[in-house]
Amino acid sequence: MKNISIYLFAILMCFNCSSSKNADEDSANKLSKNRYFKNVNTEYNESYKKSIEEFYGYFNSKNLKLIQEKLQIDSSKKIDFTKTILIEYMQNGKNCIIEGNKGYGIVLNNIKNGTIGITKLYNIESFLIFSPKFFQSNYLNEDDKWILDKNFYKENIFIEDKNCAAFIIIKPNGDYYLRYGEDAGSQVSKMLEKKKWRKIKR
């Protein structure tokens, strides 16, 4: 996996320029149900198991601040950045059980409600974000709890596309845990309850 932090500064230096704005608007206008659906594995098999990955890392103060500023811009709420941050992310991916589920609306709603519950239980800041290329992007675009990614999070944090779901937990000191894989609720709780994560190279 590429080092996430090396891209942040260069990308964010120009994310407010007019060309980026036009690209953002184009991304939002291209939302289309199943537009990106092709050769996707929807079964819990060996291919899917291999798509589940986890990473530990660290954002330095500059990159952490850039992420916080972007979240504040994209969010309609006042954010307390002294708290741990959780971002749930939906994207197109080569493995996606949700896409094979006819009740995807219920599943996505459960993800939202589960995140809301975790937020209250652990007193953290949480965000639900989706790529315009997510298979059910039109559905999420109708829910104001979900934020449309205009490529910042995809290009700088969730850069792998083996799985259609991922989350990242970022502590106030910049330590992070990133996981690709669906049904993440129990794993989120497990990581939030840990006092220490694996040793992280800074």
C-alpha cells in the first residue's frame, strides 16, 4: 500500500482552485445506479477474504490538520477535533457483498445507524462518506447523513479498491487504523476499545 500521507499536501494545495471545482461538479453529476458494476465478486469466498486488509499508520500534524479542515468543509456540523475521528467509506470495489444483496438499502441504513450508535457510545466524531463511483451512489446521495466524496478521500486515504467498504479511525495525535472490508461495526468497536495499537512507524 502506498504511503497515504505523501499525497496530502500537494493535493490539498489546489483542491479549492476553479479546475478542481469543475471536476467536483462533474463527479456529482455523474451519479448513476450500477453505472460502475462490472465483474464484481459478491460472494464471501477466497477472493473476498483476500480483499480484507488492515493498515496502521501516522499522520503528521500538517497532514492531520489538512484532513480536519477538509472534514470541516464537507460537514454541516461543528467538529471537535480533540476527539477520535471515524470515517466510514463506500466505493466501487472488485469485491462487494452489498452489491449482491437485493436489500442493499436496509444494509446501508444499518451501517448508518450503527455508526451513529458507535459515535454516541464512544464519544467520537464520525463521518459517512461515499464515492460517486459506489454502486449505489444514487441511493446514498438522497440521504443527507452521507457526504459525497469529490475525490479527496479516495485519492488521499482510501486508495485501494479491492473492497467496496472501508473505514479509518484517526486519533487526535495522528495515529490511524485503516481497514478495508464490509460488516465493520464489531471491528470499529474493537479498535476503539484498545488502549494501544500496534507499534507505528512515525
